[in-house]
Amino acid sequence: MTRAAPVLLLGINYAPEPVGTGPYTAGLAEALAAAGHEVTVVAGHPYYPQWKRTDGYGPFWQRSSENGVEVIRCPHYVPRRPSGLRRIVHLASFAGAAFGPMVSSALRQRPQVVIVVAPALLSVPVAWFAARLIGAKLWIHVQDFEVDAAVATGLVGGGGPLLRLAQWFERTLLSSADRVSTISPQMCARLALKGVAPDAIVEARNWANLAYAKPSGTGCDYRAQWGLSDRQVVLYSGNIANKQGIEIIIEAARLVRHRRDIVFVICGEGPNRANLARLAETLDNVQLHDLQPTERVGDLLALASVHLLPQIPGAADLVLPSKLANMLGSGRPVVATAALGTGIAVEVEGAGLVTPPGDAPALAEAVVYLIDNPEVARRLGDEGRQRSLERWSKSALLDRMVEGIAQAARTLR
């Protein structure tokens, strides 16, 4: 791919969504544009993680120029309560709305590479058609294994014809691509198990914006604002949905409510927030707050004595949560719930503690241990900070992804 070569990118989530895959899709598009490529993105209207369309967007197609990227936003259905069937309709509605802009952009722009971000797999046929229509290469970037996650969270039952159909659909789509990238070594191995040719698999992990993660911070503004005084803060910030299994935080808080020096702070949005608030309503050592603005992320991360990264059983190798990079970058230890040997466990071990998924007493014990052993916590936090610098540098990872896309276009002609 020569300089200023066109790239067409399809992904339902995009900036200004503050968490999830949106910031990473926007970062990739902007890095490609900064490298001199003509970039068009077809995205949905912002809605995540609140599952509510952001004010100022919709309900029609919109075109804008954002940080050197042409962005076409498509209207789509956003369910208030995203159950399994509603999620499928939600993703299908985006794929349908994106078809016209993808085809017209492909014919006008003549990209050498068409990139599609999964989720959502239902968008892949649209990207495939646009790529094949003009002889471009197809690159699928997998942020999350949707079929496996649907099984793990109970949205789709294990076994049966529906699951077999979904698995066949996934294998077929992944095999249709010239390149398939994903965000961890364990997820790369899973791609191979799903039938993707080894020489087509690329590791392209998410990055940390280490400008936000400052180990020297104190979070004192939040302490004053939320009345935390000098209590030790156990923090979770991010999406509140089935895959995280955040209810275990409430169970752990209940087990250590006698410790008046410890408070659990949960900041986030998502379909399970109301249920979480109901579970915590009798606990005075739990605070729930909205997802905090991007410009205050550094202060929020610095507030924590311990970060929490819960995952339900079976989900630890289906995604590598993007929030982990900034947790480690903050210089605070992490407690993750994950089976030993999984991707999350490998990333956290030595920079925090790993406890079995669903084991609230083990989670509570790990939190108390770190708070009662500040030297251990400091050592683990320092290791996490070093890992974030080595493994999640935004500029290095984006440069590698941009060069990988360029190389694919050159070698796959």
C-alpha cells in the first residue's frame, strides 16, 4: 500500500464512545490518517455503554470529518434492555444500514484494504461484499468472540442446532478474510482453532493511554467529592454487563463490611447497573457512580488502592479487557477473577493476584491481603506499570498495526 492509499473501515462502535471498542477503532483510523492514508469509517451512532443514543446524533445517516477521518454514521436499533434476540436485531440493523454507505464508499474510494471490527460478526458480510466488489483485501479485527461469549453468558444455550449454525457462520466469515487480527496470544490461538490459517493471523493488542495513568496521582478530588476520606478504595470502572460478572464485587464487599477502612467504588454504565444497585442497597461500603469523563480518568485511576477485573467463568480467553492496560499503567495492583493459564491470568500474574471466577471469599481475601501488605501491593503495582510501558505503548502498537495493514496490501496483491 503506497502512501495516501485509501482504507475503508467498518465498525459499529466509534468515538466519542468513551469505553469498549470505540476508542480503539477511532485510534486506528486516526493513526492511518496521520500516516497519510485516505480513511473512511462507516460506524453507528454513539450509544455505548449507556445503550442509549448520544444526544446530537441520529436518527439519519450523518457524514463528518473527524481528526482527518471521513466518518459516515448509520442509524440503527438500540435496545433499552439488550437481551440475546434484541442484540441480534441491534447488530443486524447496523449491518443493513451500513450496506449502502460501504458499497458507495468502496466504489468511490477504491480502497486497497477493507477492515471490519468484530463485534459485530453480522457486519462482516457487508465488508466482504464491499471488498470483493472492487478487488480489495479483507481484514477482520476481532475484539471479542461473540459466539463464545454468548454461550458463556447464557444468551445462547450450549449445544443444539442454533449454536452449531452460529459456529458455522463464524468459521465461514473468519475464513473469508485475507487477514484476521485479535488482541492477545490466547485469542490468536483460538482463531486457529476456529479454522483461520496460521499465516493469516495477526496479534494486534489494544493500547493504554499512559498519559491518563499517573502513579503519582492521589485522586484527592474524588475523595473529597465522594466523601471517601482516607479509606482504602477498591475500584472497578467500566461496562456493567453479563460478561463481567460484577455481582461478585458486591458479594466480596459484603464479606468485608466489618473493615471500615475499605470501600468498594464502582463507576460504569450498562444493562446490569440497576440490578447491581439493588444488590448493594444495604451496604455502606459500596458506592456506585456514573462512568467518569475521559479527562478525569487519571484522577480516578489514582484513587484506587486496588483495581478489580472480574470475569465470569469461561470468558477469560474470549476477550482481553481494554481497561486492564490502564489499570496496570496506574501503578496499582490488580485482582482478577480468571482461571489459571488464561490470557487474563497470564497478564495479571506478577502485577496483581488472580482468584477463581465466581469465588467471592477468595476475591475478598485477595483484596484484604493487598491492603494489609502495602509493600507487596507497591511491588506488584510497579511491575504492572513496567508491563504497561513495555506491552501497551499506544504509539508503538498503532505503528505496528498501521504497518501490518500496509504490508498486507503489498504482499496480498
